Amino acid sequence: MVETPELLPILRQAGVVDSGGQGYCTILEGIWRYIRGEASMVAPPGGPTGVIAPPATAPAQEPAVMKGRVKIEEEYGYEVVFLLKGEKLDVETIRQTIIDMGGVSTVVAGDDRMLKVHTHTEWPGKILDYGVSLGSLLDINIENLQEQSLNYAAASEAEHAAAFSASAPAINEAATQQIATVAVVAGAGFEQVFKGLGVSAIISGGQTMNPSIEELLEAVNAVPTKQVILLPNNSNVILSARQVNALTEKEVYIVPSETMPQGIAALVSFNFEADFASNCEAMTQAAQNIQTAEITTAVRSVQIGSVRVREGDYIGLVNGNLAVAGQHLPQVIADTLQRMQIDRYEILTLYYGEGVTAQQAQETARCIKERYSHLEIEVVNGGQPHYAYIISAE
């Protein structure tokens, strides 16, 4: 194994061994130890040998302080979700009208006859009245976000882990589709977003805590439908997800979503009136239209391509690829957006992680808005571990 860095240039640059080969050797060593009756192995000091792995908490001590206007998601109000059935419905007009009425994190998707609406507002009645003026409302769901926030703050970490553990995937009892959707999600805020969009079941997992094939299979078998669309939402989970089809009698389609924003876009495009094949195609296409950037910190010094990283640097990844590194968070965010060619996009969603305060996220959003005034920016508490920010562009 120690010779593998000399076999692949990327391993030599990173100064690590082939992780797949290392894992295979570890399995063989475990079997050998078991046969000999020896004690089980423990993780080596220093943990995993990844090139750039996110730390336990992503520091975010340098909020960007700039003036500007931007839509900010507050921790109060109501989450409103409903289906709107009508004639000649205009998606963009309806979406903008709801935003103008004070709707935050507004998502409107569908066609001219049936739409799914998701928004956060202090006055749900106004949104519902507007919907009624356009057609018939179905599957109305209203949640008190402030109450949810207080309940969540009161719950212990152990209770949270139990509620969303992969061994007992969170099933959305309100889901009435003949096709179920199952998503791998990390972060309490992201979980709420996926629930609001009607996901059937959630598996807790993500970077550094990828669910096993068995956990994915259990979640698929737990939902009460014969057809299931699975959203891995992480490039490392896609391969495991693809093994599920051969292990279940259900028909399972894997949307190759590599990030949670891609999974959200896919879920927004889900149409409960469409058939399985049409939904699979539409959700895959929707995921491909989303660009994702991630801001975290480096746990080791390394040089990959032209990017030199020092331990403790902030780093920016664009669609999973290392793009920039630096010591100042605002500059790293700005450089990452530039590498994303953000001026080509219209909507940016800033999901802030568990190590970032709402105020810091708001200031970061204002900084972005000042530089890119054409952007419509939403700020959402993703609560994701490891990553200070996950940025979605469309």
C-alpha cells in the first residue's frame, strides 16, 4: 500500500495512499485477526487519511460585513406548502407574487395546470387567499417554524440522533404519492427543507458519515410504495445507492445527486401526477442544472494542481473540486463564487452550517449582494456539519 502514491500522480500530490486499497487491506486484516482469535482493530491515530477532510466544526469567525438588501430566512413564522390546481398558471409570476407578499425561501414548481408551492411567511392566510384566487388548493400543510425551533433547541442531541438514525429512517406520514422519495441528508435545517418538499423518508448521513448499503436498503424497504426514487446527495454515496436495486423487489431509481442542493432541486421537480419514468427523467435533469460550492477548512497541508493549501486554510470547492484556498473567509467565498462564474446565474441560496450564526450568514449574504446585485439571494439555516457554507446557484 505504501507504494500507491508512486502509482497515481494525484495520490503523490496529496501525500496519501489509495483509500480503496487501504480499505480492502483493512477488511482482509480484520478477517485474519478474527480467524486467529485476536482483538479487533481500532482506528489509527489521526483518523481517516483523506486528502482534504472537513474538521469537526467549520470555523466561521470572519463574517463579511457589508451593506445591502437581501432576503434572509428568519427563525420565525410559518412554513406553508400546498398544491395548486388551475388553468394557465404562470410559475414565475406566481413565485414572484408570493415573494412580494413576504414569502421567504419560496419554491414554486410544476406546469400550467398543477403547481407545488413552498414558502415561509408570517401571514399564511395571505398566501392561501392568493392561491385560492388562482384555483383549487390541495394537500395544504402549515407548520409553525418558531415552535419547531424551540422544540428542537430543547431536544437533546441523543434524541435527535435517534429520531433521524438510518436504522429508523424518518418516514413522512403525510406523503400520499404512489412513488416514494428517499433522501440522504445531513443537518437539521436541511432535514426540514426536505420534509417541507414532501420527501417520504430521510436517512441521516453525508460527508464523513456515509450510510451503508444496508441502511439505504432498510429505508427503501420501509416506505409503503413499490416504486422508489433515491437521492444520495453525496458523490461518495452514489455507488452504494446503486447496489440497492439488486437487493430489493422494489423498483428503485437513483438520481445521481452529488450535493444536497442538487437533491432539493430534484425533489422540487417531482410531480405526483406524473409516472415513474417521467419523474426520474425530470428529477435527474433538475439536479444537473444546479451548481454547488462548499466552504470548509483544511485539516492538512497539500497541493492539488495549482492550488496550494495549508492546514487551517479556508477552502472552496466547486461541484466537489478544490477551487481556492486562503486564510481569509470573505476572500475565499468571493474567489469561490468567481470560479463558479456566479454572474451567469440568477438565484443563489446560502445554507449556513452548525458552526455559523444567523448574523454571520446574513452579513455574508449582504457582501455577496453588494458584489453581485443581480442575484436573488436566500439564506437558509442548513445546520450541516463540517461545512461553514453550502452555496447553490441556478
